[in-house]
Amino acid sequence: MGLNALGIEYGTYVLVASIFLLLLTGQPLAWVTGLVALLFTFGWFGGNALPLVTSRIFGFITEYSLVAIPMFILMAALLDRSGIAKDLFNGMRILAGRLPGGVAIQTLIVAILMAAMSGVIGGEIVLLGILALPQMLRLGYDRDLSIGVVCAGGSLGTMMPPSIVLIIYGLVAGVSIADLFVAAITPALLLLACYIGYVLFRCLRNPELGPPISEKERAEESVGSALRALVAPIFIVVVVLGSIYGGIASITEAASLGVSSVLIISLLRGELNRRMLQDSLVHTLETCGMIIWIGIAAAVLVGVYNLMGGNRFVSAAILGLDAPPVVIVMVMMAILLVLGMFLDWIGIALLTLPIFVPIIRELGFDPIWFGILFAVNMQVSYLTPPFGPAAFYLKSVAPPDITLKHIYTALLPFIVLQLLVLGLLLFYPPLSTWML
């Protein structure tokens, strides 16, 4: 007797339970998802179902839009290993360090500029943890405030174009990635403004939480040198985003232009060498390998589940709720928030979006708007325990006395701010669609 004897309802419960139980064994998401996909493929459809697997794999790996992802990852890897980001941070410290909480504010501004240069998140948190966190702690900044700023600021890459989250969403949902980039700018800046507002509110009420830099440090560097440090990052941002919004290049071509810009600037600065290139390429291959394997496994699982009738089952269950359409979207957001506590965002996107996006269209909502909600939701997932990858990224470079408990406690106010922005975008869609 095959698995199809369970019926789609109980088959769905078994499938979901299998994924979570196997994840408890500590195996990577790609292997878990792939194993469950194969079990249900042959258990539901029999031994002749192999073409179902191969066709899904072929369809995923031949998607042209995926080419942009390794280019943006390579650009981030090159930025991490060059002195561009370090100079940017030092320059902004001179400009903003005179204010109470100024170094925290400039860390957030550096974070969004780095996000606009590469769109890769993990590297930003690690880099800010190396550059910004020790500076703030040395200046006497509140530990929790410093930790929260680094993790929340580094996670802005989920929202700020050229976000890889948005590229994956556009690929899976079949919508314009360029339109997603345009729609994401306002929400990304809104999140940044909320973070800055929170830091200012805390530090103006109690300047001891974020004391300004000393007169001696101000005198060490001129405003002119600080401004010169901004030239290279702003040039890279203009090349990448300007070429997209100006209609000069596609997303993939803009990613290539970004890599070329970083290579040329690193060469002019005398930083480009064989070791830097080798390390950047190895990092890119490792990261892309993870994404591709998760993508292949999720594509097979979703394809098989849809052939089982799973998409119709989930759609009927959600649309069958006796509730207004906005409440149905809230249920989807709640599901994504819960999944975000345990799964990587790539797996969440590839497993849920093929089912959720058709429902959004059937409800009459704009899938671009839903894409922005998804990106904000995934930013929340970067901070929320027990998975919360931002905490693990920072822990890898934080001082030994900072524990995961300290980090998660420090992130709570920023999670609340993210949820407030998510609610605002949910109930007032023009905030993300007015530029389209």
C-alpha cells in the first residue's frame, strides 16, 4: 500500500511532520527536504515517477534569473575582503560620532549602504560585528543597544535592493524583480528610520547609553577624509541600482557591473590580489552550493506535493476560512513567522510561495505588495530565536563574554519594530506600491 492511501489531508500532515522530525536530527535542510521529496515521489506515484524529479530539477537549474545570485554574493565577498567597507565605517564615524548615539546611527547608515551594494546579509552582520561592535563597546555604548543595532542593521539586506530575498521571490512568484526593487525602497528606508528613531529616543533620554566620540578622536581625521571614504561605496550603489532603475541593465547585468566596479576600485586601491580573489570565489561557491541544493530539493518537493493535489488542498483550506481577505493574509504572515523560527528563508520561500502566491492573486491582492510583506517577514526571521541566524553570525565574531542569551535579549526591541512595520505595510499597501 502506497502513501497515496493516506489521502491528501493526512499526507500533508505526515509530510510536514517528517520535515520537522528530520530537522531535529541536525541534518541540513537541503538533505531533509530532498529525502522527504523522494519518499513521497516514489511512495505516492510509484517506481516510474523518476521523470517527475528530473523535470523539476531541470526547470530550476536552467532559470536565467538565478545567475544574478552568485554575482551579488561574489560582490559581497569582495567587499568583505577589501578595505572599502572599513573606510566607509571609519568615515561615517567621524561624521556622525558627535551625536549621542551617533556611532550606532552611522552603523545603521553603513549597514543600508552595504545592503545597497551587495544584498547579502550574513556577511554584513559579521563585518559590522568586527568593525562596529568593538567600537561602540569601547566608547561605552550600552551592550544591548550595540548588539541590536549590528544585527538589525545587518539584516536590512533582506529589504534593500538588490536583495537576494526579493530576487528569489520574483523568480518563484513570476513577478518583475525590478518592480520588487522599486517597491522595497520605501519600506527599507522606513525600517531604517524606525531603528534610528529608537536609538535617538534612547540616547537623547540617557546619553550614557551612547556617548559621543572624544575631541581627540574627532581631531584625528578631517571631515574631508571622511567624505572621501564615501565616494567608492556611493559609486558602487549608483552603478548597481542606477543601472537597474535607469533601464540600462537587467538585474543579472547590474550584478556583473557591481562585481566589475568592486574589482576595479580594489585594484586602484592596491588591495586586489590572488588571495583575495581565491577566498572570495571559494566563499561564493560554498554559499551558492547551499542555495542551489536547497532550491533543487524544495523544487522537487513542491512539484510533487502539487501533483499530489496539495496546492488545491491548502488553497481550499485557506480560502475556506470564514474571514476577510486581509485576515487570510495575516494567517499567511503568522505561518511564515512560525516557520522563520526554525527554517532558513530560502527553504521557506521555495516551499511556501508556490502555494501562497496563487492564493494572493485569487484574493485580488498585488503579488508585488505580498513580496514586500514576505521580505519584512524574513527580516524578522533573521532575528527570532531559536534559529535566528543573525545571532549566530554575530556570536561568531563577538567578544567571548557576549552569549547567545545576551544577543537574543538585545534583539527584542528591534523585533517589535519590525513587526510594527510589517503591520503598517499590511494595512496600508500604498507604502510599498506608490512608486510603481
